[in-house]
Amino acid sequence: MAVQREQKVSAANYNTLQNRVARILGTGVEQNGYGQELASAPVAAESTIFARHMVELLQDINAISIHQTGVATNLAVLTRGESILADELQFEDFTGFNQFITEVDRLEGDSALVDGTQVSLETLASDSRFTPWNGKLIHSFTLTFNNEAHRRAFFNAGGQIYINAQIEGDASSKGDDWRQMLTNMGTIQFSANATSKTGAGGTVLPLPEDGGPVGNFQLEPFLQLLFEREGQQLSYSDNRYRIFAKETSTKAIQFQIEFEDASGGNPNIDEEIEGTVVSIIRLLRPTGEVIIESPSYSVQSALEVGG
């Protein structure tokens, strides 16, 4: 709530605004909170608000703004000894308490945004199959965060899980079809509230009419199908690449990636797939003004098993 002109900025005014900032930048709850330490803190009731309090609050506000947009706000603070006013002293000097409120309104509305300069794309792990196969391969792994707050902060701050796959070294018609399947689907991106893909091939599931897409905050304690890609050519249309995920605890997510070679292609023989199959896991991780550490990675099923 705005402070009226000529009205003193009270401890209650300050604490209300500081709490809103803390909800975005600090531990937060549910789909709020970047999990960072704050420079500002609430003040005692009936306290006098000094310039140093506004400096601390501005440090936190700018941290949020840089994370979301790549640049700090235009807000400024008065020097020691000057009174903190409801509105700026001069047009666009951005020193008034109400100007701080306006900026926090904006930051709350953009809390899911992250600027491209504030994240890094890092390879977390990969799993490979070097031997021929023609059944089903499963790459199953778990990402474990330090605790529930760490997991929440990772996704709230714009963290994503990137999944893609490739096959190399098989020049057969079936091998080429698998290569096109995996290439044309692009990268599957798992984020806070959605799963998406960068390529034209494949289908993100569940469909919107069935309650999809699914992201971190929609996971259940059972495997949900997030993405499916079928074979390119008609003779290989029964082949499937699938991604499943489930919440195994408040701090852990298990992914299951399946490569199923169900089509024979040649009516007389069921060709094996030669070459190397690789399943690649990457993280889009906040590494700028807001820094979130990576979750740990553990494997439950590797591609060399089965097939």
C-alpha cells in the first residue's frame, strides 16, 4: 500500500515491503523464493527508518532486478541525515518510498523471469550404449537437491533440466531413422511448470486438455509420461523414445528415459541397432546475481543394461 504524501514512512510500511522482497529473493514458499541470503531485515515495531535501511533494501531489490532483467533498477536512496519521503523529491530521482513499492510490484509480477546473462548451460551427466540392441533401453536417474527449499529455489529462479539424445555410427535404414527421430525432437526442457521441446518432432504430454504440460510443481509420486517421439518412417513407426518423471521425495526427482525399438522394418529380420546411443542431461542453472548450486545425480538404470 502506498504511503500518503506528508506521511512518515513507518516501521510497518518498511516491514511490509521488506517482507515482499524477502518472499521473492529469500527462502519463500511454494512457487516463490530464490533461496538467497538477504541484505535487508525487518525492523522492530515503532523503529525509525533510516537511509541505511533503504540502502539494504535496495541491494536486495537490485539483486532481483538483475536476475530478472540483467540490469539494476533506477531506484536511489537519500544520503544520511535526509528524511525518507513518500514520493521522490524531484521528478524521476527515484528516491521516494512509493517508487520502491512500484518496483517491487513489477518484480513480483516477473518473478518467474530470468535474464539470459544470469544462467549457465552445463552438462550434468551422460549415459552411453556401445553394443548392438533391438529391445528396450532405459536410462533412469535421480536428481537430489539438498532439501525442499533448494529444489524450490532452483526452479523458481529459472533453473531447468535439459534432456536430449543422439545416435552415431549406424548407417542402416533403421539406424538412420533413429538418428532422425532423436535429432528432430531437439532438446526437451523441464522447468518449474512445464515441459517443452525445441524441435518439431515428438509430443509433449499430457496434452493441455488432459491437464498438461507437467513441470516440477505438477509432479506426482508416480511416473508421468512427459514426452514421446515415434519413428520417422512408416516401417519404423512403432519405435518410441519416451521421457517419464516422478517426485520421489520433497527434495528429489526421478527421470526415466526409454529407447524402445519395437519395429522390425525388414519383414524377414529384426535388425539390431549398431553404433553408439547417448542420453545427455544438462542443467540451465542460475549462476549470476542469484546462484543456485546443482543437484546431485545418481543412476538407477544405465543404457548398457538390457536391449
